[in-house]
Amino acid sequence: MKPLARFTKGASLVSALVALTAGMMGCSPSYPMDTLSNGSDFARRIHSIYVFVNWIDFVIMLIVLAVMFLGIFWFSTRVGEPGEPSTVTSDIRLEVAWTAIPALILVFITVPTIRTIWATQPDHWPADALTIKVIAHQWWWEFQYPEYGIDTADEVHLQAGRMVHFAMESADIIHSFWVPTLGGKRDVVPGQINSITYTPDQLGMFYGQCVEFCGDSTPAGGSAAAGAQIFANAPCAICHTVKGLTGLSPQYSGTFKGPDLTHFGSRSTIAGSILENTPKNLAKWIQDPDKVKPGANMPTLGLKGKDLNDLVAYLESLK
């Protein structure tokens, strides 16, 4: 983007702000997760509130700046003898103003906000609305179309101009459903059905995002997946934890004596920082920890061959 303007020494702050605002309004960047695009009636309502509140904030800022500059450059330079200090401890008019003005501002913002909430969260929707059942999983989204008997995963197809009703539930933990361009964000909570209803009217492909951290995914197949099972069922899980991994060893007592291995694959060293984190060094460390680092409290697991290689592959995949 080219420079917006070059302000001269005599340019006023208000002129600079107006020029900057006009220049920014002229920019129209396109991002995959664009919250300023209006792809549905829901998104337009939210955007109108956003613009309305920003204009109120802008006007308040101008008033505050005007009063501040008057105090600095006008009232502070008046000539004449100073008067007697006031003996009044409070001014009821000032107290009322300080209370009434913020209250009125909150009313101006609250009323349209509540109207938008009511409009975007209806209790009922037309019978011809497209109903989609959304099931959140670790770590993917399932979309079911009861009307058509179709199931999809991780992508949902909508009809422009037709109202859609998402009925959302979780198969495991808390997730959060969000397609910024279409508007709306809803937590998906186990044992509860939440919903979003809107009419998409913009053609295109829009990216969605789960905005609730639901843990780190574990490998679904291959050596790393087999290594995850070895880790969970071996004594490893007695001393170490990997967030998001289920199926801990029966010997698990709830107290982890060793380091948290959740992001182990991203670390540069192992064994108390005496070895570089490579598959070869990790295998040597697992096979005989006391030989690598005498006095280490890590037991020798006796893993060899494929089991050892699978466990190493799993640990190195934890990034």
C-alpha cells in the first residue's frame, strides 16, 4: 500500500486523523479469515454494530482531544491576576454530567446491540430452512444433512439465499464453531445443543476456525500412531504426560515425576540437555538412560527393534 499522505508541520491533528481514516477506508485487503466481509445477513448485522460503535468512539475521541488542546493551548495562556481559589468541595452539575453522559453512551450502544442479539438468535426458523447437524470431534468437524441423507467432514456446503440452521453438539470436549465471513461464533458444549441461524448470500469459499483449544492431536496411523500406544501402555505414562493422549497405563498414579513431553519433538536437546534431539540419540537414551547419563532416574524399558523405533517416531512427532 502506498503512503497515505505526508503531513506538513502546520497540519492539524484532526486533519491528519481524517486523512488517515479516509485512506484506511480505501484499503480493501482480502484475508482468508476476514471478519469485515459480509457474507450473510448475520455478518451484516454484526458489522453494522461494529461500525456504529467505532463512530461513537471516534466522536468521543475528538471531543476529548478538543478539550485537552483547549486546556493546554488556550486556558493555560490567559493573562491576568489569578483569582481566589474555590472553596467549593463538589459541583453537583459536574457530578451529574460525569454520570449521565457515560450512561447515555452505554444506552446508545446497548439498545442496537440487544436488538441485533434478538434478531440473530431466533427461537424459530422457517420450515424450508436447511438444517445441518454439526458434531465437533477431536480434531475434526462432522456435518450431517438430514434432508439429503449426506454426511461430510471438515467442509460444509450451503445454498446462497437459503437460510441455514446449524444444530451443534460435541462428541467429546468443548469446541467453538466460527466462520468469520458468515458471522457468528458459538461454543459447542458436551451434553448441550447450541445453534446458529443465518442466510448466506455471497458466493465463494470461506474458511472456518475452531477457536477453542481442544488439545494436541495424536497420529492416526503409521509408526508414530503405534508409538503413541506404546507410550500410553508402557511405564512411560507413569512419569511423563502428553496432553491430549488417552489410554494411560494402569499403573498411572496421577503424579508425573518426569518432564511434560507434549511438545517434545520441538525441543533441541534431550537427557538434561546433554544430547541433541535426534532419533538416533533418543533411541540410545531410551535403551539405556543410565549409560548416557549416570544416575538418571529414568528406568530402562527394554524396548528393541520395531517397538523402539515406533516410540521414537511418536515422540519426535510431538511438535
